[in-house]
Amino acid sequence: MGLLILLFAILVAIRAYAPSLFYDPLISFFKTNHSTSGLPTFNMGRLIVFTSLRFWANTIISLMILWVLFRKQTLVRFSLLLYILFFIGLIVCFIILLKVSKPGEHMLLFYVRRFLIHPLLLLLLIPAFYFQKGRK
């Protein structure tokens, strides 16, 4: 139980210290009235690298949480495959949206970015695996 609390605390710390740990000019942009503004100036390569780093940091912690909760290697491998597929699809969408985004049309970019930088997939997998475990 202590390890589980520690892992969740690490996820919270990643979120809390993200502005100082990761390059992301979109953090402050999405806190403003972005509905009429264009995207801020940013370094595309650096943004992609740091967004990817944040995704994989959250993924590693999330996989550890899944291991602590379920202790099944097949479940963790399946989850890793899902994370890889989600990453590929989301990062491609993220890059495309960064390139084609127009002022006032940032909500899709906001949500794709949110799935990349927050451990939302974990919040879907835990109940799904508990449900599957209960059916057996």
C-alpha cells in the first residue's frame, strides 16, 4: 500500500513541478483566453521532446501502479502496448494540430495535449482491469 501511495505521489509531483521540469509554452497559453488568440511562439522540436518525456515519465509510473495493483505481467505488457499505440496516434495528431491550428480553434489541440501530458489512460485502465478481474 505504501508503494502505491508513493507512486501516486510521484504522478502528482510530475504534475505539480511540470512547469519547471518540462518546456511547454502551451501551459500558460491555455490558462488565458485562448479562444481568439493564435498559438504562442515555441520551439517545435523542443516541445515535442518534452511532451514525449512527460508522457513516458507518466507511463512508467502508471505501469508500475498497474503492476502493484494486479501483479500480472501479461496485463502490464498489454498496457504497455496500449500506451505505445496511444502515444504514436496522439503525438502524430499533436504535431499536425500544432502546424494547422488557427486562432480560436485550439480545443482539439488542448485535449490531445492533455492525453499526452496527464496519466488519463491509467484512470481508464484501472477500472477496466478490476472489472475484468471480477468477471473471472
